[in-house]
Amino acid sequence: MDFGKLLYCRAKDAKTGAWVTGYYYEQPVMGCIGPAPAPLSFIIARDPNAVADWNMPVPVKHVLVDPKTVGLHTGVTVADDLPLFTDDFVQSGCFLGRVTIFQYPTGQWLPCILWYKGKKLVGRQFLADAGYNFDKLQLVGNIWDKIYTNTNRETEK
């Protein structure tokens, strides 16, 4: 398996619902009578309890994941050195941002943050745009889990 052609992603384990990070791939279902079902979605994740196999450079496990929860790594880390994936929410002051993929003016599809103040969209910022300090962004959740903004963290105490 060529890891250079796989995408580093995060998704929920289909059995336990726990988040898993690793390299995403899809396996077609073979030997079907009638129309083929959707392919199975897996993440190849490091597993220190496994033995390196199939010519893999490190011990790994193949985790069946829910394909609806797959988030692509953006190549950016935020405060506390946390990786940023698509469909994450970040906070900067009173603004809440959702990380997504959007078409850049040159035609490429690139990760960007859609910024909201309350429920109103107030801006879009491509992660490729230079000059932004990502260390000041706080990762506050994603579209599948509860969002912890500065406001509701204080009210829960």
C-alpha cells in the first residue's frame, strides 16, 4: 500500500464511536449478486500492540469507520498542538469558525475557515493565506460532537 496516495484523516470507529486518526482508504465489496453495496471505509491507524505486517513500516490496525464522519487533515495545528481537520470548529475571540474545503480563486480546492458571529457568516479565510497565527485558534469541537466555546465552558462550571 502506497501511503503517499492515502489521505491522513480522522473518523469515528464504526463499532465504538471513538475517534481514530490515520490513513483513509475504501475497500470495494466483492462477490455480490445484484448491485454492489457502498465500499467499506477504513483508517489505517498505528497500533503499538500489533505486529508490523503486510510490509508496513510500523505496527498498524485497519479500523472500520463511519464514512460520514471522515475529516481530512488540513496540514495545520492550532493551540495546544492539536491537528485541524475538516468539519472542526475553532474559536477566535467572539468568532466561531467551521473548517471546510472551498474553491480557491485559482481553481484549487483548499481548506478554509468559514467565520461566524452568532449565526451570521461574516467571512471566509483560506488556510493557505500567509500571515495567520494558528496558535491563537482554540479547537472547540466538530459537527458530530458538542462544541465547547468560551461562553458555554464558563456556564457549565
